[in-house]
Amino acid sequence: MADEPSVPAVSVVIPVFNEAGTLGALHERLARTLKDLGQSWEIIFVDDGSSDGSAAIFVKACGVEIAEGPVRRTGARGPIESIYLRDPDGNLIEVSNYLATLGA
């Protein structure tokens, strides 16, 4: 029987919108507190279209090296801010957010 994926005992979901100034400290303090619980845990940051580089900060906080970015470019529907990172196989991955509200 194949190993089933483990499900953390504690999940913390944090909505993020232009929180670059506080994310690093928040992640550090929250991770330290969760480690003290002695249970499995995860922190999930949900970026709601930040335009201040918040995505890059929480990616770095998770120990992922950013190959490039954040950079601003034009996507199919308007301006975007992107970061580029590599998956375990070395493939380049783009993570982007639209900077303007669609349909506004």
C-alpha cells in the first residue's frame, strides 16, 4: 500500500494584501509558535492581488529561491507582477498577480 499524504494537525490560513512590511516577521513568529505545539502544521498564505512584492516575501520565507523578480510585465488582460522560481526538476515557474481589478 502506498503511503498516504499526511494531513497537518493544524492549518493556518492568512489572507494577504500588500503586507510586504510585516510578512517576514509574521511567518517567523507564527512558525516558532506552531513548532512549540509539538504537532504537524502548515501555514497557507493566500495573496489577494498584492502589488508590493508580498508574494516574493512569503516564497522566500518558505526557503524557495527566487530566480527573478518581482518584475512588472503585461499579461493577457493587463499589468501583472511576477516572480520566477524553479521546481525540483529545474523547470522555470512563473507566479503572477494582476495589478488592476478585472472589469473595473
